[in-house]
Amino acid sequence: MREPKTTTTAGELPPTDPAKTQQTEPRPGTAAWWLARESEPARQRRRRALTLDAVLDAAMTLLDTRGAAALTMRNIADALGCTQASLYRHVRNREELVTLLIDRAIGPASSAPPDDLDWAEKAAWSARRFREHLLRHPGVASLLRGTERLGPNSLAGVQYSLELLIGAGLSPRLASAAASSLATFVIGSVHLNLGLDMSDPEEIRHRRLLYRSRDTATFPLLVQHADTLAEVSSDDEFEVGLHALLTGFRSLITNGPAELPTDGR
């Protein structure tokens, strides 16, 4: 049996396949998505009583006070005293909201360091400031992914890092990889310690007891150095890693290679 043909009248668009439409829409946070958002027609950005800034402000407050799990469209609408439909005039879904929120949230961490520092000192200053900002807003750190580093605030940070590293003597390709590795290290250091206060005396005491109680045949170094290891803080871990990265960058500038190897070695 033949399927009936779908007809359209003049001026009408043929019906679309929802599955195909969904496939062609770029995932929020990708470069294609940012480009598409910038080219949206003006009607998408006209002034409304409820602004995108107000939506993001409410979302940020919710993220800081209740965490990422509470960051739902319903909770944001409740906080603003509006309907969820009002939110969808500004963002298509939660994923878009999170993408915009995270890029906006990292903006305050992009302040310029003092002018009297050299390139490595400026990089260290910025890395510490970024980490401190994420520690104050752990919900932001929990939502960061690679694609969130393509928004305007993130790109401003990339531009700044490239200026530092290319100015120090790295090629653009090496500078880009170095900047990305530094950002990844900062974000990862925060992720690793979310929900854990390694400076808490009780945590240190329990860590010491845990190390001491291990089997000496299996964990000889943990047992032997229990007192010292228990007092290694997340700040210690961060500073050692930061120093190692910057030392490596200096070595690349001084000794090469001029470019990254293409075979991964």
C-alpha cells in the first residue's frame, strides 16, 4: 500500500523530520554552536522583561548555594517567579544554559596580573587566581568541560595566554598546547579535591591513622612516611605541579623543540 504524499501550499515549508533536525543542530558549547548563536536573527535578542542576564544570575546563585544537581530549569524558574516557558525564550535547554553560565562565571578570574612580573610569574599569578575562583565556586568547576572554553570569556583567557607564551618565545602551536595544558591542570587540581578539605586537622589525623594502619609489606612507604604524607595539602600539590609545568615551558623556550612533534613522541 502506497503512503499518501505530503502536499504543501504555496509559502509553506514541508514538514521536517525531528530526528534529522536534532542531528543538524550543533551541541551547545562547540565552536559551531557559538558561531550559530552569534548569527541568530535579531528577534532572538530583542529586549524582554526577563533578560538572559537575570536568568544567568539566578542560575549562578542556585549553583553556588545548592550545587549542580539543583541547577534545573524548574528551580531557576521558581527562583525568578516565572514560568519555564519564559526561560526557553533565552535558552533552548539546560545544556545551553550551562554553557552560557560557565563562560560567564569564569570572567571574573580573567583579571590582568601586575605589570612588573615576567611571563612565568604572570602565568603563575593567573593560574592561582583561576584556581582560587573555582574553589570559591565549586559548582562551576564541576560543570567545566572542554567546550566551555570556547565562549567569549574563555577565548579572552586564551588570547591572554597566547600573548604571554608566544611573547616568551614559544611557537603559536606550542603556546596553544601549553596554555591548554595549564588550564587543564588548574581545573583538574580543583576537581580532584572537590568536597575534601586537606588542611582540616581532623582530616590530617585520620589520613595519618589510615596510612599507619596499612600492611607494611604492601604499602611500606605509606606506613614509613605516614606523618609527612598526611600533611601534604592540596596547595602543596598545586604549587608543585604549577612549578613543574612552568619549568617545562621554560625548557621548551630555551632548548626547543621549535614545534610539537607530529607523531606524539
